[in-house]
Amino acid sequence: LDRSDAVLIPGLVNAHGHLVLTSLGNRSHDPGDGFVEWVRMIIRERPADPGAIRAAMQDGIEKSLAGGVVAVGDILGAAGGRPTLAGLAALAASPLSGVGFVEFFGIGARTAAAIESLEALVHELAAWPPSARIRPGLHPHAPNTVSRVLYDHAAAIASRDGLPISTHLAETAEERAFVEEAAGPQRDLLESMGIWDDAESAHIGRGAHPIEHLAPVLERVPFLVAHANDCPDRGIETFARTRTSVAYCPRA
């Protein structure tokens, strides 16, 4: 085979993707505006109905394949805060392999309802064919949007059912301010949405770095954590001790 005009490389693995956000295109962002403004844009403009989700996923899948990606750890976003399997079906119909992590939220006033909906979600995932190239997984979003109670519940399910589990962790200074001090723009966002509940003070605002905050959860089941840009040395030690894998995202 003559391939003198090509470079051959192993197939690439994108361990942390958001293919459903492909439809948003490239966006500029002034870091001085803070991360919450970026989040508001995502909430406002992300595809929400199943058809738009499938179209965005297909675009992301085609771009991934064109770039040499053969396997993904993709975060199947929860439009409107509600988990959906539309993206998982799109991934399963593609040539890609890997894991489709179904994302969910639940903190403060929404924790109890999120635990109930998680049970329904896991029931749906139980019917997924075990031989599929794309395995389903769980993705509690992040420490600023998921309570420790819901994290514990998700970790127990992942351990019981053998499901891969992932989360965003140690991504921004604003996340650290929220977890350590129960303060900052991310607390303001939850309050503006009517979600914050003072019961969260049992775990939030106790002076713990986000990695330390989740350490008891990480010890229950091996996680894949995304970002880890705001990671002190003791956080790396925690990851090593708990067999946590890191999809480090330097451009974030």
C-alpha cells in the first residue's frame, strides 16, 4: 500500500467531549466576565428538542471522525436540566466507540427530585445492549450543581451496576469559592434560579477544596474527572489514591 502522501497515526481518543454543543460553533469569551456568563450562554443556546440534539451530535460525530477520533467519552448534556437519551442513540448509530455519559443535575431544592429521576434513568440504561460499541455511563455535572447526597447516590449505583462515571471537577476558581465558602457567582446563580437551600451547608462552605469535598465519593468507585485545572498537589495525591482518571483540559 503506497501512502507516501499521508501520515499514519493511532486512532485518537477524546476522553471528554460535548458533541451536542457542536451546533454553537466557536465562541469568544472574555475571562473577565467569569465562568457563569459562559454557563448562561450554554443554557440559553444549547439544542433542546430531540431532533436538534441528534443533528448537533451528528455534526460533532462527523467532525470527530474527520479529525481521526475513533473513541469518545462524551457528555450527553441535560437540556433544561433534564437527562435525555437522544444523544446516546446518535452515538450508538455512529462508527465511534467509547462511553456516552448521561448528564444530570441536582442540588439544594432539587436534590430529592433528582434522586428519583436518576432511578428512572438507570432503569432505562439497564436495557442497553451489553455488546454495543458505546457504553452508557453516569455524569453528575459538577460540585456546584450536584449535591454530595446525589453524588453518593450516583457512585453507589455506578459501583452496583458496573457503570462508568464521570464529573467535572476543579475547573474554575469560582467553583472553589462556591465549595469552600458557599459564596461567589455560582452561589448567586443558584439563588437566582431558586435552587439554593441552606441544607447544602452541611457539605458546602466548610473550607474544603472541591477535590477534598468529593474525596469520599471518589473512594467509592473509579471516576473519570474532567478539567482539574485548579488542582493543588494534595488533589493529585487524592486522585492517585482513589484510582481517579483525569481528562485534563488545558484550554479550559
